[in-house]
Amino acid sequence: MMRMTILGLALSLALSAAASGSGGSTPDLVAVLPPPPAAGSLAAQHELQTVLGVQASRTPADEAAARADNEHSVFRFADVFGSSFEAAKLPHTAALFARLVIYDKAAVKPAKIYWHHPRPPIVSAQVQPLAQEKADDWSYPSGHATLGYSEAVLLANMVPEKRAAIFARADLYAQHRVVMGVHFPSDIEAGRLAGTVIGADLLHDPDWQADYEAARLELRAALKLPTTPPKDGPG
């Protein structure tokens, strides 16, 4: 499929950069992401209609869930891991993913500035967002989606037994940005790609290995899972 081909190419570029020695710098997302739909194009018009359609159908429960996912926190994945997945009980995990929030923002900001893509409420007054974003915080790629998927890559490698549920939760976390009325679907897709690139990059970055391993062991112990996951397929 085209989506998987683009993802494979992007991952190859990111991992090649990591292997050549990036010196701890963030990936160049402009080099691996496709551009957003051009203003006034059929694709852009279709995206706006998608946002308006989601807006028309969102329920109070949808709105509450989307607002809750406005938080930049790996602990939104508690839906997957249960009550033991909280910062107070997992200090190494909290520290790793707090570091990831900062790293992701540093990677996403140049791409947002480069494309200068306006958010849905700027494109159309028909869009009624559930939150007001900063005037200079552009739409493409979605920072929340990028974070959700980079978190998912790390979590899925820590706990492969829950890989499917982890990525399903990342999908929902990202889609809630459309429900909020602050992102277009292409912003979410770009965030999915960006987050996957970042997560894969960090798994191969020596500067992150000690923090990652401490969090992995802590999380698996909290979930009462063996230190080494089974080699057979995830549950």
C-alpha cells in the first residue's frame, strides 16, 4: 500500500541518519513528510468537509474524551495498561516520556514553521473548535499525533504483548484532534508518520538507551510481566 511505502521510505531515511551519527539532534521532518494539501485544492476542500462532518456528529461524550486527550502525557495510555500506569508509581517511565515531550516539540516546531499551514478555524469560520490554539502554532504536522505515535512506538517495544491496543489508543488520541476541530486529517497522518520516525530513531539512539531500559523494566514489573517478553506474536 502507498501509505506503508511512504512510511518505509521515511523510516529508512531516519534510521540512516541515526546510523551516520546525528549527534543527538532531532530528525528533519521536512525531509521525510509529504507537503500538506495546497490551499484551495480539492484535497483541502475535502479535508475541511471531513472536519465539519466530524463536528456535526460529535457527541458530548466525544467532546469530553477529546478534551481529556488534549494533555501531553503518556499516561493517557492508562486505558491500555490499567490503574498501575500512573506517574507516581512509575518515576522512570514518567521521566523518559517527559523527555520525549520536549524532544518531540523540538522536532515538530521547524516543520510547522516551514509549512505554515493554517488550522481549520482559520480556514473556515464554520469550524467551531473545542479549544483555542496559539496563533503562531501551525497545523501541519499535528504535535499531539506526533507525540502519541512516538510514545506508542516506545511503549509497544517495551510491552509487545499489548502492541495492538497501544497503537489503537494512539489512533484515538490522534483522531481526537480532528474532533477538537483544531487539525485536519492530513495533519494527523503526518503526525503518525513523524511519530513513527521519531520513535524508531530513538530506539537506535545510544543517548536514550539507559532511560529507555530503566522505564521498560519498571513498566514490565508494574504490569507483573516477565523481564523478557515472549518471542511469539503479541497478545
